[in-house]
Amino acid sequence: MFGFLFRRIGLVIPTFIGVSLVAFFLIRLLPGDPILLMAGERGLSPERYAELMGRYGFDRPIWEQYAGYLGSLIQGDFGTSIITKKPVFEEFFALFPATVELSICAMIFAVVLGIPAGVVAAVKRGSGFDHGLMATALVGYSMPIFWWALLLIIVFSGILQWTPVSGRISLLYFFPSVTGFMLIDSLISGQKGAFASAASHLILPTIVLGTIPLAVIARQTRSAMLEVLSEDYIRTARAKGLSPFRVVGVHALRNALIPVITTIGLQIGVLIAGAILTETIFSWPGIGKWMVDSIFRRDYPAVQGGLVLIALMVMVVNLIVDMLYGLINPKIRHTR
């Protein structure tokens, strides 16, 4: 177990360097001068422009800039925003709870619906439910997030007026942020209707963000269950007279969950990527919307630091998922 853990941690170092390299050069491929965008309509004299270029290090050779940036990252300095003048690390984690809350709700939505649907589809292979589920999953996986979000807004917020269009909570409620998670903060605030308002604002973004992971998890669960249900030990369990629930829910599902958990771990990156569009459409004040705003403002440090922090979190989540394998199936040996 420890040998596997050390090997995985060793892979984090080159991955971290690669991510920092991509983040550094990717933003610089976009047109636009960050100094001129920061100045806005006021304009800058040539002297002032040269001074700001030197202050932010943009007048140095590109590889020298990257070497300095990588050195700062190693020391834990993710830079300071050109626009807000605040540390990127501080801005990121001030907005991070909003994205985590949305991502957790989306993943719960995907797992709670996806795993049971995949199990039932595998047990009833070839039935109308099986074919319907696979067709629906394919449509859900192929559906563009921005189109799906706008469609739900038109139907449920526009026509039916059941859900809010944007934001995390109604402007009628105001209370101090204790945890950063609106559902928890609204609940402990004691204000009547605050929790219901926060929950209603989460419905559409959760469905939109969780649709693709739901489709992937359902298909993966069905595939894994079909493979496990054909094993000899499942036929033996049935021959012993065990109940269908015990055969499917205990013996089959437990072994089928290993690839499913891998899929769930990989969906963390999909959730973060999807959150960028979802948060922008629903004006959700998380890191996705913050990243989009930073890109438009050519805020190099914010974009670079945000990408690196997101990549680090995805790597940590994948490492945790790998560690969970041994808890689900003790026969797995990470030391091989």
C-alpha cells in the first residue's frame, strides 16, 4: 500500500510541472495586453506602461518569466491578481466553497440515480428499460451544457416559474457566511425560508452539472454489473438459494463498484470543467465564473494560479479514489 502511495505521489511532481507549463503559456496565446486592459479607457503614457511592464515582469524573456513563476509556486506563492491586487490563493478559496457545494450536489445527483439505474439495466438486460436507459444516457452525455442549461431555464424558470434563474439565494435574505456553504449557512442562520431559497437555487445548476456524470456512471455501472453477473461465483450464489437482493446487491455490486468508483473519481475533473459553463450561465459565484472573468480580463496570475490549484485538487481526489480500492475489495494489492 505504501509503495503504491509513494509512486503515485512521485507522479504528482512531473504532472504539477506540466500543468504549470500549460497554464503559463496557454493564457499568453490569447490576444490582448493585460496592462492595457487594466488601464481601461484611461490609457497609459509610454513611461507608465514601461513601468508597469517591469513591475509585473512582462518585459523579461518568456522563459525567464516561467522560471520565476515556477519558483514562486514551489514556495507556495500562487501570485497576486493584477486586477484586484489580492493573492490568488486567497481569492480562490474564498470562492471555492460555492463550487464545492454545487459539485457535491451534482455528484450526489449523479451517483444516487446513476448506480441504481445501471444495476437495474444490467439485471433486466435487453428489456425496454435497458434500451431506454442506454438511449437516455447517450443523449445526456452528448448534450451541450450551455444548451441544456438554457432549455431548463426557459421551461422551469421562464414558463413554469418553479425555480430561480441565477444566484445562490434570494436577495431578501442576508446573513454572515460561516462555512461558505450556502445550504449550511442558511440553515444555521435561523431565518425562515432561507434554506428553501438556497435549495431552490441549487436545483437547476445541479441537474445541468450532474447530467453528464449521471450518464457516464449509469453506463459504467451497467457494463461492470454485466461482467460480474456472468462470473462463476454469482452462479454459485444463486445455486445456493441466496435471495436475488443478496446476490445482486452484495456479491455482484460490491465487485462491480471498483471500476464505477474509478469513473466517479475521473468525473471530478469533468465537474470542474462543467462548472465553468454552469456557473457562468447561472451567475453562480464560484471558481468557474471567476476563472472566466479572469480570462476576459487577461488576469494572468489569477488564471495561472486557478488552473494549478484545480489540477492539484483533481490529483488529490484521484489519489484518494485509488486508496479506496483496498477498502472496497481487500484482495486488491497496490504493492504489485
